[in-house]
Amino acid sequence: MSRVDLIMPKMGESVSEATIISWSKNVGDMIEMDETIIEIATDKVDSEVPSTHEGKLVKMLFQADDVVKVGETFAILEIEGEDNDTPTPAKTTTPEPDTVKIVEETVTKAVESTKTTITSSEDQFYSPLVRNMASKEGIEMAELEKIPGTGKDDRVTKSDMMNYIKNRGNTPDLETTVKPKVEIPKPAPTPIANTGNTEIIEMDRMRKLISTHMTMSKQTSAHITSFVEADMTNIVNWRNKIKADFKKKEGQNITFTPIIIEAMAKAVKDFPMINVSVDGTNIHIHKNINIGMAAALPDGNLIVPVIKDCQNKNLLGMTKSVNDLATRSRAGQLKPDDIQGGTITMTNVGTFGNLMGTPIINQPQVAIMACGVIKKKPVVLEIEHGDVIAIRHMMFLSLSYDHRVVDGALGGKFVKRVADYLEQFDTNTIV
């Protein structure tokens, strides 16, 4: 008999660690090839990790709620083969070279740093990633202990560190304030009177993540929203004309979402400074247009899968991508990479019958557009022989953007350009 290591596989772009939700097997259980051994959570996506070998589970190196880094051994199997006391790593799950390179560079920089190395204190646990970030930035333990944590058991997470580091330089006389060991008080929760007719439930993990992410976004970006109204009549009529044939030919529906996303992609080409991210005082201009779309999960929460490289997709390709991501979102089958790499986001509040909305920016992006319900209404039209009142299908578009880097002129022009592309839609388009 020999032993083999089961390695935490790479789960998507920028995903460097995962939290174990639960074990599907116990020590001593026999495991088949590709059989699920653990369930994990990364950001907003839950995934299953299959076994890369067939054998007996002899060691569980982590427990539920533990954080495991990509490339780290989380279990050991005993398999048929020559005796070997040294576990053999499972080659098929070795992280890809780019992940290894990133990890090595991070570790090297931390080792070479002359700053104090941070270790976990007796009262609080700090992950290796948090410790490396603290060492790189010269954050000593006394200062680290003052950073409020949003993770499990108030642990300091990567997001907490990034937010703190980003705002660190804005704090006056920081060196003098961190030396005394004075606890930073957390905001006291507003007391809620319980009349006896109140049911109290705890937020699920997803809702906690959403709460943290949305609050962080409002604290990070200076939100401002611009509105326009688009005449969708030509698009509504075109879709009504072709949807039956499209369903018969492609086996799926064509909705308004891919048409709107296509218009967004065209507008981004015209205004590339809307397709950026902010890192401190640096602006990252993204060449690829990766548009996130809010989609429903089985539990009713929302998630934002990303349609990659929209600048290279036609309407048919956009429709298939939208339908695929929406279907897998509802079935809870999204992969970690499906929600990574977004550069701008679209959310359809019209699904709920709402006229318009003021969405919160999905960090680290700088803009998110909301589409309201398409509603018939009387509209004044300018024609050759004068003004007339006609019944048109109208839709409000609202763009929330980060006023730190996107001025009102750019934000307003962008959302107006999206409306222009929608109104100029070619009704002879064949999909």
C-alpha cells in the first residue's frame, strides 16, 4: 500500500484559498475516483472537490470552517501500490504555474522585507495571507490587532486588510496612534425591542458575504447615479417577431438581457475609462470587456456571474453565454471562475417590476448599470410634420459610478450612449 496527497486545486482566476464547508467522507471510508470528498466555499460560490485517486481516507488535515490555500494538501489517501511511507502528491491537482508563481513571489517579498514578521496572537488567529500582507506593509502586531475583522469569529480577512491598507495613509499620526494598545471600539448595534411576536433568525453565509461586500463598497466609493430613458419599441417588436423561430432553432429563449449587454459592450468601446478599477491612486484600464450580470440563486440571493470578452461576441454568442450562466446560477452549479474578472456590471431590476434603481457598485469596478421594467407609455415624438404623441415601449437606465474617477460627464455620456445603441438597434438582425 502507498499513500497519496490530495491537493486543493486551482478554482479560478484570483482564487488563492477556500473554506471547507463540510467533509463528505470520514477517516476509514473508501473513496472512488472523482467522488466528492469535500465541499468548499470561495467568495460567493460553493463547489465540490472530487478525489483524484481511488483509495481509503486515512487522514483529514483540516476540519470544517478551516481555510485551505490553493496547492495545499488537505487529505491523505491510502491506495493500492508499492509500500511508501512518504505521501505522493496528486499531480493532476497541482496548481497551474501562474498560481505557483504568484504564491512564490508573495512569500519571497515577505521574507525579503525588513519589516516585523506578524504571527498569530494568543487571542486572535491570522491567516498566512493576512500575515504576509501585514509584513509587506510594515504593519506590526499592535496595529494589526486594531483592524476590525469581518470573517468567522471576527477574523481579519483579505478584504479587511485591503480596505485598511487603502485608507491607512489617510489616517493622521498613525505611528503614534498604533503604539498604545487601545482597542478600536466597534459600532454598538441599535437595540431592537422584542415584543414577543418577533422571530429572530441568523443571516446565512451568503447574506453575511453580501452584507460585508455592499457595506465595504459604500465606504470605498463615492457613489453617484445618472438616469436616462430608452425607447425599446423596435427591440420589443423585433424580439416578438423572431423569438419563436429562435427557440425552435437554438432550443433556448432570447431575452432582452443579451441585447442590453451588447449595447453596454459597444458603449464601453466608446468610453474605455468606464471599464476601469481603482487601486489606491492607480487606475487600471481593462482591455477586455467582462460584463457581470446579477442572477438569482436557488436560495433567493443574487450572484454576479461574468460574461468574458464581450467585445468579441456577437448577439448569438452573447445570448448563449447569458442563458448558460443564468441556468447554472439557478441550479447552483456556478464555478469559482464564473464570478471572477468582471470589469463592469448590469443588473435588471425590471425583473421585479421596478421602474429604476440605484445599484451599489461591485468592487473593485467603478460602474454598474440597472435596467428598469419595459413599460408602454405615451411619448412625444418629433416627426417631419410636427410633434405627435405615440405609445412606445420605454425603459429607464440608471448608472451608479465611482465619482473618485468617473465624473458626471463621463457617467452621463456612457449611459446615454447605451440608450442610443438600444434605440438604433438594427431590426434586420439575424440570430
